[in-house]
Amino acid sequence: MKKVSFAEMRCSLARSLDLIGDWWTPLIVRDVYLGVTRFDDIAEDLGISRNLLTRRLGHLCDKDVLRREAYQIRPARHDYLLTQSGLELVPVILALTAWGDRWVQPAEGQPIRFVHTTCGESLVPAVTCSSCGEAIHASDVLALPGPGGADGPGTKVLAGRLRGGQIAR
């Protein structure tokens, strides 16, 4: 089955999902962030096929989420490292992991515990308002039309409702 591309949609969420929305990409980014940076180690850790991992790593490098850095010339071997874009994706992955810990945690318990190095305490990521610092909850958000909003794939109904102030929370 051919994957539908969201790359041309006038929606930042759709475009983000086009880049990182497959099942493997967040896991690859997580592994690289946690220091699993070599192809064979990523393949072993995730149990992903080598040809699929090759495609995913190539895509992430092409989209500037990862970069390749040679650590051996013959045969050619590379580490995969996060770019600035990839580093900015890490808090999103941590937040999704925290959601998983809350709602679908394995019976054995939390698989990975994160610690905030600044204070030394266990970290449960929270999305906060960039202005006041308060935690964001779905009921606290008002969606308004942005300058790039348009009627089109990904926002065909939503754009009109945003303009008309008809967004229900």
C-alpha cells in the first residue's frame, strides 16, 4: 500500500507527521538520542530490517533530522547524530513516552526513567505555555486562524471553522 504524503498540506501537524509519522522514526530518534548511533546497534535494538532502517535513516538525513558522521573509512561506517531539528524533536518524544507511561505502560513498569540533570529529579515531561509557564491542558487552549491557514487538504473544513470561530474544545 502506497503511503499518502502530507508534505503539501497547509497544516504544520500534517507536515510533521509526513516527516516523522511512521512507527519507526520516533524510536530511531529516541535510540540516537540515548547514544545508540551505529546502524548495526539501531537495527539490533529495534529489531528493524536492515533495508527498512536504511530507508528511514536516509529519509531522516535528507530531512535534516539526523546527520551521518564517518567513524571508519574502509569499509565505510557512520554514526547517526541528531541535528538541531532532531534535538528539538526529543522533548516531543519524551512527552509521548510520558503519555505511554501513564496510559499503556507495560505490566512490569516504566521501561525508561528520565532524570532532569538540572535538578536531579525524575522527569515527567509536561507541555507548558511559553509565556506564563503553566501546564497546558486541552481545555485551556483556544485555536485561532493563523496567517498560513487555508482551505485545502488537511484543513479543508478546519480553516473555515477557525475563521468563523466555531472550534469546539
